[in-house]
Amino acid sequence: MHLIRPVELSHLTKPEQKMVLSAMEDHGIKPSHKQALELKKLKQAGNLTADTIATILSENKNYIKADSGIGQYRKFFPEGFTIEEMDSVITGLLQGWQSTNNTARQSA
């Protein structure tokens, strides 16, 4: 988890943090920065419940799964990049590398 999310979630009480952790485990995801901010706003408004936490964490289909292989590359991309966008960039880079590597091998 990036530093900004724990900072946003540190405003929650211990029981609320446990509810977030439980929802993360249930959905197999880490909250995005946007989701962490939304949870903080709900807390401030007095509307944070287990149901609202689950709703917030499950509403975006482009989240990074906790066990997603591509999730480890999140730090290299701007905030808001979807998994599909990251995959496209990584695939393009690997195809370029493969092309260069194959050309170098054929020249040798």
C-alpha cells in the first residue's frame, strides 16, 4: 500500500480500520487513493458502516487486486491508470524489447 492510503485510513477508529481490512480480505483488493479519501469523507459525515465500506471497495472494476501480478508495477504509473492501461504499456515495452533482442541475436 502506498503511504498516502494509510495516512487517509489512519483517521478511522480501530474498529473501522478492522472493517476496512475485513472488506479488503473479502474482496481481495487494496483501496485506491480515491477510495481511501471516500472512506475518510464517509467517516467524517458519520456514514461509515461495513456495508458502505464494502460498496466503496467493490465499486471500481479497475482496482488492483492484492495478489495481481501487475499490481507490483503500480508504482511506475500515474495515479488513475487502470490495469488494462498498465498492461498495454507493459506489453508494448516487452514487444519492443523482444524485437530489439531478436534483431541483436540475429546480427551476432
